[in-house]
Amino acid sequence: MAGSGGVTSQISCRVQALWNDKPRAQLQIKSFRASSSQTCSTVFASSLIISKLDVPTHHVKGSVLNNKYVSPRGDGVIVNAVLLIIIKLLNAFKMRCEHLLKEQPAVAHCKGFFFCGQEPFVADEYIERLAWRTPGGGSRGGEAFDPKRLLEEFVNHIQELQVMDERIQRKVEKLEQQCQKEAKEFAKKVQELQKSNQVAFQHFQELDEHISYVATKVCHLGDQLEGVNTPRQRAVEAQKLMKYFNEFLDGELKSDVFTNSEKIKEAADIIQKLHLIAQELPFDRFSEVKSKIASKYHDLECQLIQEFTSAQRRGEISRMREVAAVLLHFKGYSHCVDVYIKQCQEGAFLRNDVFEDAAILCQRVNKQVGEIFSNPETVLAKLIQNIFEVKLQSYVKDQLEEHRKSDAEQYLKNLYDLYTRTTNLSSKLMEFNLGTDKQTFLSKLIKAIFISYLENYIEVEIGYLKSRSAMILQRYYDSKNHQKRSIGTGGIQDLKERLRQRTNLPLGPSIDTHGETFLSQDVVVNLLQETKQAFERCHRLSDPSDLPKNAFRIFSMLVEFLCTEHIDYALETGLAGIPSSDSKNANLYFLDVVHQANTIFHLFDKQFNDHLMPLISSSPKLSECLQKKKDIIEQMEVKLDIGIDRTLNCMIGQMKHILAAEQKKTDFKPEDENNVLIQYTNACVKVCGYVRKQVEKIRNSMDGKNVDTVLMELGVRFHRLIYEHLQQYSYSCMGGMLAICDVAEYRKCAKDFKIALVLQLFDTLHALCNLLVVAPDNLKQVCSGEQLANLDKNILHSFVQLRVDYRSARLARHFS
């Protein structure tokens, strides 16, 4: 549907055409009939405006329908005002209708009321819908369009709207009057209610004061009655007790309460009170009656305990609770608890696992004891105490005493296992209500069981560890058919050790170990495993205050047998087995000792960190253990350094033997230089082969930076050996070429070291060998080259002096 802007433009155009051009009016009427529903809006709007401008209705009808209407004023001013007036009137009507809908929603369904209160009212749309509903006012065009009928419908609808507006206005006024009237009546009722409320509040205060007064009187009266009734009740009770006392005094119990077994509860209450009274009576006058009362007291107590026992066997919890409540005031109440505890344990310990049986029993009793006794935590604590002091203590004693003197290993294992299982049981029992300080209670029970075994635990542990470690080592040496040498201590041995460290010379005969390192990972693993178990037992069984001290003693045993008796002995034996540097075909096994010792050090350090450190980390023993570990490692590192140094000397000595045996003077000064094939010498081949084997062995024996350190030392010594070896010969031109080939092979061998310094040394040596073959005229230029420029002239000169043409070619002049 078109908006209000479109309707306005069509109305303006069509009305202006009617007024300004009468002959064209007939054509406008034809198009008027064929136009859309907006044309209907134009007719309605025109009639509405003309009626509001006091133009006679019949004149309007005749003029419009006959197409003869001409403005009386002869201008278009009225037409321009038509739209504004239409919109204003319809908006005013819209406000009236909305107000009516709020007051009376049913009005929306009245005849001729064509809009929905839930949607916003739009005047243009309302007119369009009205024109669309009117017969002959549609937009289909043709002869069906009837402007006269449409105009009549618009005029009638305006009248209906006016009537409806008046009716609504009257209704609104009536409702406003009614609202004002009801508001006045409501205000009047509120005032009356306020007055009534004030009166009621006054009455309430008076009633409250009266109730307080009456309550005070009642309390006073109650106190008076209680003051009278309490002595009366006591007198009645005393009278009854006197009656029962007389029966005991006469010697014949006639009351039903004593003869009827079903009234044992009442009889127990009476006899308990009589027993208290009898204790205050003089013995000389009432000895007989006191004995009778005591006898009856004892009989009833036994009957109650027997009844409790029977009820427990039958599983009657309610009866047990009743009897326990009666016995609570008797001296035999503790005996009742003992009977309950004893019967609870009947058939509870039938399996081999006494700890699991105890946990199950306590779990079952914990659920039951609260339903029977008024103090369940005391009863449960007494049960647990009985289990610990009777069952567990006897079980622990049987398990430990059997091996205490005969088998220390089994004794320690059983002690650790039993103590662990006991503490685990204690942790489970901590879940139950055992009173205020159950932690201390359970700790005392555990201590009472194990105190005799824990007092001397560490002595047994150290003794076992010492004997076990010694046996492991001795078994190993026996398997090797080796009689362990005694490594002396004292002044002479210390002096030898100092001299050996200073001179790096063997002080004593060399020992042939036949390739045996006397180090065994199996032995080490066994020693570490024994120590690990000892640390675990120490952690569990030692008192917290003694734990660091005991752990240090175990660590000392480990150092003694693993480090001193095994590793240090192997190092001493290995050092003694290193041959002298001038030995021929020497077998060097010390590197194997280094390799195995290095592996053992890692295992030793791991156990130190994993098992010892947690036990001493917060005690002064930590620094003592660290220092002890540092001292033993430094001591062994010194021996390893000495052994490696002597081993390297042996390697260099072996190379010297190879060079001395294989290198000939004629190698570098051949008699027939024309028939010499350019290749490296046989001595060079054997030396390089030997060096490569030793390099590989060093890599397999060490790890980390130690590999580079040892290889660098070997490489430097290897270079010095070759350098000094080359200085022993004179070189012809062809011999110099052979020397260069040898050094090139040595340099290739040096690359296997993967040490930059060693490779640099052999590069320089190779450059020096070039001085043996360079032409005399180019000698000075070569000496000032990149690799030789930084060397001392004496070194260069010494190499040039090795040439056979040194004097004939007057080469000394280049260094003067």
C-alpha cells in the first residue's frame, strides 16, 4: 500500500486539475475510476475538508459527481490546505480511539471501527482500508467504480465517528467521575482502618502486659511447686528405698522387682542406689545387711553381664544397648566392655594376615559400637589397644625372635615389613573416632610393640651391611682366583703416594693383571642394592632425631666397601699393572679400569642423590656427607689422572719403539733417488695404525670433556714425538718428499682426534717439512708464509739444517 506522500501528491494533482481546467475534468474522472485505491482516499479527503470548511454538503456532492464543481474563491489555496487538515483531524481521531481502547478494549470490535489497537494507527492506511471495503471503491477500475457511493460511505462514516467520539467522551467523563468518587471513598476507608489499627495496637500492648504479668505469676508458682514437689519426690523415693532396705534387713526379699526377672532393669537401679547408701553405714551395726546388698549387687551385675553376652551372641543390638545403659553406673561396666571386646575377636583372626584381619574387625566394630555404648570412642580405643597389645605384639615377637640372633638379613626384612604394615594399619585406624589425640595414642601403641627392637636397630643394620658387603667382595675375588693384596697405610705408603704424584713414576714392581680390571658392575649393583634397602629401612625404623646420623653411618659403609675396598683397590692394582714407558708390546688395560670406574661413579652419585639426600637434606650431616663424597672422588681422580698420564707415556713409548725399529736412515736419503716411489714409509703406516687404535680406545673408555682433554694431551705428545723423530735425519730432495708424505699421513691420523689444536700442530709440522724440498731461492719466501711466519727463526733454521745441501747451497745466509 502506498505511503502518505503518494496519496498527498495524487490528491493535489487531481483536485488542482478539477479546479483549473473544467474541460479536462471529464478526462480526470475517467482516469479517476481506473486508478488504485488511493483515488478513493482523494474523494474522501476532499469531502471531509470541504465539510470542515462550511461548504454545503449537497453542493459538494453535486459538484464532484457532475464534474461541475468550481471553487467559489477561484484559487487553489483551499486545495493546498486540504492535506494538512486531513492529517490533523485523523491524528486527533487516532488519539481519541487509543484512549477509548485503553478504557474499553471491546470497542475495537464495534461496527465501523477498522483498526487494531495493537498496531500503530496511520490515517492514510485507515482511509485506504475503508475505501477498499466500500462496494464500488476498489482499484480494479472500469464501470465497477462508484464515486457517489464511495462519497456517501465516507460522509456516513464521518458521522459515525463523530457519534462514537461523543459517546466515548461521555463515557470517559462518567468514568472519571466514578473514579473520583471511588478515590474519595477509598481514602475514607483508609482513615477508618488507620484508626482501627491504632485501637488494636493499644489493645495488643495491654494484652502483652497482662500476659507478662500472668507469666511472672506462673513462674513464681512453678518455683514454689517445684520447691514443694522435689522434697516430696525425694521423700517418696527414700521411702521406697527404706522399704527395700528393710527387706534386706529382714533377710527376705518379697518385692516383685527382685523376684521378677523381667524387671531386672528396675532392680539394678534400686540395688545400685542401696549399694551407695550401704557404703556410708557403719560396719559394726550394719555388716550383715551391707553384705546382703553387696551380694545382691554382685549377682545383678553378673546377670546383666550374662544378659549382655547372650544378646551379643544373638546379635540383638537393642538389648545390648539397654543392658549397657544399665551397667553404665555399675562397677562392672568395664568388665562388660571387656566381654564385648573379647567376643568381637572370636573368629576374627583366622587368616594368616593378622593386620588385614585387624583392619576388618575394627571397621565392623566401628559401625556397631555407636549403637550400643554411650562412649563408643572409648570402647573402640580399648579394642584397638587390646589388638595391639595382645594379637600384634605376640605376632611380631614370634616373627622376629625366630631370626634375631641367627639370620640378621631375614630379621631386618621382617622388622621392616612388620613395622611398615603396623604403621599402615595405624593410618587406616586414624579414620575412626578414638578421642582427641588419636595420633599420640596410636604412636604409643606402635612404640610399645617395637621399642625393644628399634633401640639397637642401627647396630644390627651396620653389622649386617658390613658383613654382607665384605662377603660380596670376597665372593667376587674368589671367582677370579685373586688373593687381595693389602694396600698399606701409614707413613711409608703415604710417602710413596706423594712421590708418585710428584714424579709420576712407578714405585714398586709392575704387576701383570692379565687384562683384569678387578671392577665388576654386578658387585657394584649388589652393594648399591644392599645400601638402598638399608637406607629404606633406616628411613622407616629410625627415630626422626637419629635419622641423619644413622643415614651417615650407612653412607660411610658404602664409601668403605664400594669406593675404598673395591674401586680404590682396582685403581691401585691398575696403576701397579701399568708397564714402564720403555716396555715393548705392553698391554694397556688401565683405560678399561677408567671406563668401568667412570660408570660406577655415576651409579654411586645417583644413589647419593636419590636415597641419601632426602634423609639428610635438612640436617648438619648434609655438609659432612658432601665433604666426604668430595674427598673420596678427588682422591680417586688423582689416581685416575696418574694412571692416564702413565698410560699415555706408555703409548708414546710404544710409538718410539715402532719408529726406532721400522724407520731407517736411508728412508730419507736414498742411494738411488730416481727409482724411489713417492709414498709414506713403513714406520709411518705402523705408527698411524697404532695411534688410531688408541684413539678409539680412549673414546670408548671416557665420556664428556674427559675425552677431549685426554686426546688433546695424547695429540700434543704425539706431535712432539714426530717432531723430535724428524729432527734425527738428514734429507735429500727425494727424502724430503717422503718426509712430507709421512707427515701428511700423520696429519690425516691427527684428524681422528677431532681436536683443533692437534690438527693445527700437524699443519704447522707439514709446513715445516716443505722447507726440506723448497728451492733455495724460494726459501725466504716460504719462511715468511702464513703458517711459518709466527714461528721462531731458530725452529725454521733447525729444519733447514736437516737438508743435505745446507752447506753447499749456503742456506745459512737466509737466517743471518
